[in-house]
Amino acid sequence: MIAEVDMPSRPESGTGDEQWLPVRPRLVVASAFMLFLELALIRWTGSNIVHLSYFTNFVLLGSFLGIGLGFLRVGRSKAQPYYSPIVLALLVLVVLFFPVTVNRETEGVLYFTSLSTSGPPAWAILPVVFLAAAIVLMGPAELVGRCFPELPRLEAYRYDLIGSLTGIAAFSLLSFASAPPMVWGVVAAVAYGVLLQPRKLSNYLLLVTLPSLVVVAALGSETLTAGALWSPYYKVTYKRESYGPAPALTISVNGIPHQQAVPAAARLQYERQYAVPYERATSAGRLDDVLIVGAGSGTDVAIALSKGAKHVDAVEIDPKLRELGGLYHPDQPYSDSRVTTHVTDGRAFLERTDKKYDLILFALPDSLTLVSGASSLRLESYLFTEQSMKAAHDHLKPGGAFSMYNYYREQWLVDRLASTAQAAFGHKPCVDEVGGGQQAVITAGVTADAQRCASEWAGAKADTPPPAVDDRPFLYLHGRDIPSIYLITLGLVLLVSIVAVRAVAGPFRRMRPYADLFLLGVSFLLLETKNVTGFALLFGTTWVVNAVVFAGVLVAVLAAVEVTRRFRTPSLPVMYAILLGGLVLAAIVPNSWLLGLPVPLRLVCAVVIAFLPIFAANVVFAKRFADAADPTISFGANLLGAILGGCLEYLSLIIGYEDLLVVAGLLYLGAFALLPRTARAL
């Protein structure tokens, strides 16, 4: 979110006389459109190019670059940025004509996608998407930047932040309404039409109207031809098929087969893994209460009912998968009075409920996407940590049992999950490998007597990774390193960014006086990542939590701007002390303590701990930036820092999320050390 916050102003406005909106509403509309377009690109490209399902901050980094370059272009040309709608139309066409799937494993990181590749390779499609996203976002950013010289700097910040919050709210409301991308395209077309006002009608029709119509038509065609439903996480498609002699509904997400709604009897007949938990759990004879996490379209719920469950709590994070199960599952399990559904994150449900169960099932809860704004956090990452399985243990009745099953595809993953269950439950679990491709069922009784294994698990092998934990919840990463595919991609991102900023901003030696602003940009991105992942753990990896965190960051920044505008704030050394104190507070308060609090109190404490350093950091930036002699060059330095910070998020794969605070703190100390002497009295 740095790019929406750290905005430069410069005396050369280059606005021309094309705009008909007054500057303040124009700034709000342009800022809202800029953030809306950024979120829409992240969401839509990831649903069609599976590489981006595991690089959600890749488009974000491209957006940062484009927004920064858009501001750096202010004053260099009076021409309207017609290139933005044109490149957006080309990007939409390229993505639709060249969809991509990826293999299940790439150099140490496991993807639950297809078993083969299709479409252009990553090295071909990722640079195209990165550069296109940068150019597309450069247009709205240039329009925002042209408003800044017409207003006092902090007032311009204020309206920019109001617009950014409006953009988040608009996209969140459309996500809540499950609006298809065609609606996003209509919003983009209207925004381009309002903000781009060429003097010649022919230019308007050719450069704005035509590409906007291409975008709307292409996105509309995608929705209609694929029969897609758009959940907040996936593009969901489905078709009626048969499963042996039984009817079935096959559901795909982002173009990849994900699950089937199949009658319980047929599933139990053909796939043994669904019956194994009831054979291994001694509590299967008294299933008064069953919890199913990853209930999906309802087959696991139907099986539990067929086994005699008196009540089932069915937890599913995706509302569209739950909706399809309610409408089309042959057994209609969600219509049964014994079933209560909860559309939420499974780990969050475990942390909030006081109920205890005879049987808890993690029923194939594998996602095909990452949490937006977090480098490698998947929707289910916090579900498979040692702390999560301990929470499951604590929610079992005496004699109860926990079980999970999936097509794990790698033996090391089966052994890792089994050793995690052993660490959480205090004894070896039952491990049944029931099919090819490491199809396995792992079952652990609340005590060893509450399970009956067919044979003893041999134990983890020497090369089995240790259990995933909340601080480093990367279940599918085999080693404690950064896979080479990430390193190469991020290296190219930095190279392109350096070249682009150098071309627009001039020699880097001109940025030396603003080295502290460079480090502020790096630190803020790390701080934001820590907040996104922290709130995901405390309140769930749902899209609602994610949207609230991003909005909260902007509110904290807006509060910092308002305080700086209206009041005399402490000097920069004092503000740095407050900032570092906030980081120390965030570091010493463990998430385990916050998880033990009631939800309302947990929310209050989490907000104070998370947003105190963000508020202080933005007071520091506002004071320092307002005093910068060259706002364009100072912003270029901050831009490079923001992009580097986005790349450094991947350090969490090695050191974990908590230690990102340590890295951010050291960077803030470095920024203070590089603060010019003349600025220390500000």
C-alpha cells in the first residue's frame, strides 16, 4: 500500500485543460480507481494464470512500479495517459487466449494443481503480466499525481487516502455480491471515461471507448462461455457428470478440477479413504457431534450422516462451493436438520468455538491460491500447523479422534503431517496409505486408546521436514530456504524496477540524500505483510479479514496525515522512538496469548499492537517528505524501497513472520541513522 500513501508533488503539473471535474473530486475518483484496478488485476489474473495464484504479490509489485512511474511522469507531458486502457485491453486478451496451469511441484515447493503443465512457461508469461500491470496502473497514477500540485501536500494526501479507501470498499462490496469480472470491466470503463477527457471526439472513441469495450466484451464472454461463478477466492466452474453409475457434480476452480459432489454410498464404495477415519476412531460408535473442516460441496458431510452422526458442524471458507453443494449435491446434506454450516476459516472456527466433538475431520482442505498481500501464505496454511492440531486435540471429547485425508502426492508431506499430529497429540497416529500418489489418511485419538491402527506408523524419515508452526506455516515447502523459482523471479522484478526508475528519475546519485526514505519504503512493506499474516492467524484467512486489514492500514495512514496537518507533532527522533517502541511491543506480545483472549478483546489488542507502528511510521514519512527538497527524486528512492520490501517478504520462508519485525526494526534504525541532520529538528 506504499504507493497509495507516499505521493509526491511537484511544481510542474502538466494538467492541461482537458479535465472537467474539480481537483478534489477528481483526485478521489482517480485514487479510488487506481486501487480498485490494482485489486481487480490481482484477483483476475490469478484466476487465469495459475503461476499468479502462488505469486499474488507479483502483480502487486508491478502495480507499485507502475504507480511510482506514473507519478514520476507528472510534468513531463500534458498528453492524457491513453496507453492505460489500451494496454489493459491487450493484457485481458493475452490472458484469455493463453491460460496457464503448473505442475504439482517446482524445485522444493508443492502446488496442488494439475499433474501436467499447459500454456506459456513462467519465464514467458510472468514478465508480460508484470510489465502490463505496471503500464496499466501508471495511467491512473499519472492522473492522481497531476492533482497534487494543485493542492497543499497533506491535503492532497488526505483526498488520496479517502479515494483509496473508497476503492477498497467498492471492490469488497462487489466481492461480497460475487460480481463477475465483467462488472469490474464496466467500472474500469466508466472510470476511464470520466477521467480521460481528450479534446477530440475521435481520440476519445479510438483510445478510450474502443479498448474499454474490448475489456468489457472479453470479460463478459469469459463469464458466459465458462458458466463461471466468482467467489471471493476463485473462478468456479461446474458440470454435471457421472461417478460410476451415480450422478455427480464436478467443480473446478481457476480452471483446475477441485472436488466432486458425489452420493455418500458411491464415494464409500469406490474410494476407501473416506471410510478409514470411522474405522480408526473408537468414537465412531457414538458420533453425537462431528466437525468437518473443508466441507466444500458436501460429500464428507453426507458420509458423516450416513455413518450415524447426530449433528455435524460443516465449515467451508468459500461461499460458492457451499452454495453449489446446497443446490446440486445428490444427497442434499446441507438440507438435513442435523447439519449446521459455517462459512469461515477452519482455524478461526476452532479458536472461537467452545464446543467439543467426538470426531474432527480435516477433509481435503487444500486451496489453490494464496492470501492476497502475503508472500507464501495459503488459505489453509494455519490449519496444518502444530498449534492448530493442538487446538483440534483440545476440542475433542474424551475418547474422541481427529483425522485428515487427502491426495498428498509426496511421501515427505504424509510423514510431515503425521509427525505434526504426533507432536500435537503426544503419541503416534494411525497412517493409512490407501491409494496411489500418496493418498493417505492420518488419524489420532485424543489418547492412544481412542484410536485403533491397522499397523504402527514407521515414523518420519531422516529427510522429513519438521512440523509447520504458526510463525512459519509453510507446509508445502520442503526446505528452510527460498526456492530458486522465487529468487529468479524476484531478481528480475528488481532489475526491471531499477532500470525503469533510473530511466524516469535520472541518475541514482541524485537519490543519495533520500536513502532514509528508501529504507522507510522497505520497512513499511515488511510491516504490512506482518499485519496481514497476523490478522489472518487471529481472525481467519477470509477475504473479509484481508480487506479489513488493508483498509485499516489506510485508516492509520489517514490518521497520521490528519494529525500532522492539524497538530504540532513531536520531532522526528521522538517519532522514531515511538515507532521502535511499537515494534518492540508487537514483537514481545505472542500470538498464542492473543489467541487466548475473547474475540472482542483480541480485536482491540490486535488493532493497537498492529497499527501503532504504522501510525508512527507514517507521521515520520509525512514530516520527512514534506521537507524534501526534490519530491520527485525522494519519491523515486521510496519507490525502490517499497518494491524491495515486497521482495524481502520472502525472507519469511527462512526466518518466519515474527522475525520480519526484527528486520523492519533494523531497517528503521538504519533510516534514522541516515536522516540528515537538518531534518532531525522537524
